[in-house]
Amino acid sequence: MPVATLDQIRAQVGQEIGVSPWIAIDQAAIDQFAEVTGDRQFIHVDPVAAAQTPFGGTVAHGFLTLSLLSQMASHVMLVPETTRMAANYGLDSVRFLAPVRAGKRIRGRFVLKAAEEKRPGEWRFVHAVTVEIEGESKPALLADWVGLIFT
């Protein structure tokens, strides 16, 4: 993750801090996620049956897309140079807006919404994340992601 001072990070509140590289979502990744989670709904793992749906083929699980936020964030989220530990604190909201079809690429666009010191050395960062689908106008998901940083 990119490193910055707390002052530099706080100056970015309200600004886009970065866009991650593209991540390919292939059928193998979808199948692996289905196996790990036990969610083997046909729209994810059966290309023949899924082709008969409005999606026209298999689609990634929404939670697979969501789980990739960590990978996306590793390229763009600013962390204080004095970080001792970081923790995922959760999501204030998540909306799945468009399916990610097998074979598509996605990326995350991150806006820093808040950077607040809750207690001495404990910072709460909130990022608005938009996961874009290459070649499509509608995003896969929107989320407000909350993290804690201990300095």
C-alpha cells in the first residue's frame, strides 16, 4: 500500500485517491469461489444453463467481487507511515448494481470520505469504492468501506 503522512492523508478527504489495476474474473476463479463458499448456484458454475438467463452466461458471485476489494486497495489506499497495524472494520453499505460476467475485468476506484482519529493512535478511514467493469457503464458494486489504522 502507498505510504503517506497523516497530514497528507487527511488532505485527501473528499478526493479520489486512486484506481486499482484491472483484475480478470475468469470461470476458474468463479468456480474456486463457489467451491470455497458452497455457493454453487447455476448462474455461477453452469455455463450452459446460465446462457439461458438474462445474463447470457455465468457471472461472478457478488461476494467474490466484494472480496477483491482488499487486492484492489493494496495498490491505492494510503496508509500512514507510522502504521503498526491495520484492521478491516466493515462496510457501512454495499450495493451490487451489475453482474460481472465470466471473462470480464474489474477495477476499484477509491475516494477517501473520512479520516478521523477516534482515540490517540487509532484512526478510522472510510473509503467510497466503485468497482467498475471494463467496457460497461454501470458499476458492479458501490461500497463504503471502513478501516482502522493503529499508529
